[in-house]
Amino acid sequence: MLSRRNATVAAAVGAGVAWIATITTLIAHEDDPGAPSAPALRDQLTEALSGRDADALAALFDVPGSGATDLADDYVRALGADRVRDLAVRLTPDEHAPTSAVVTGISGPGTRFTYQLAVTSTNGRWTVAFTPPLP
């Protein structure tokens, strides 16, 4: 029979092992970033930008590590600070095999803007990258 002290230590070690196993399992089963198709990427990117949803936006970025979350938070903060509205996303040059996403909108003072994001596809998942798109 275990003493009270040994039982407490065993329980603490068991809880630690269970916690590590749970975290490992959750990470291993986490979805890869991106959307399942190029049109879905366009729709999800439009929704995330228009809705100022940093979590949804981070899930579409091709950024290693925790950089996607930080970048998405900053991006959403900038959209709100500039009072950006009427956002739209168009995939070019082909809707089903794009190399870039063209984001358009209107900033707070009424100035129209347009910029491109590179679109990548890896293992059937479509993402956007903050690198210059290749022609």
C-alpha cells in the first residue's frame, strides 16, 4: 500500500503524463492551415477580413509557428483602425488554379485600395502568404 505522500506524487505524475498526452493528441489532430479549395479560400478570406475574425484569418495564412496568430491580430487591428469597408477578394489568373488573391476595399476616408497576396497550395490545402506573388 502506498503512503499518502507517495500516492500524492503518483497522482501528480499521472496527471502530468495525461496532460502531455492530451496536448500531443490535440496538436497531432489539428487541421492543416488553409482551405480545401481555391474558391473556398476566396470565400473564407473574404469572410475573415470583412468580419475582422483574426482566428479565421490566421487559419488561412502560410506562416510558420505562432506567427500566423500574431500577424492576423495585427492585420485585423489595422483594418479596424483604418475603418476599412467593402472588402472583396478575387483570385487570379484562374479561379481554380490561382497564384494570387487580389484584395480590394475602401479605407475610412473613402480611398479605394488594392493589393495582392500570394496563393499557395500544399497537400490539397490552399493558403495565402505575405510574399510577393509570382507572375
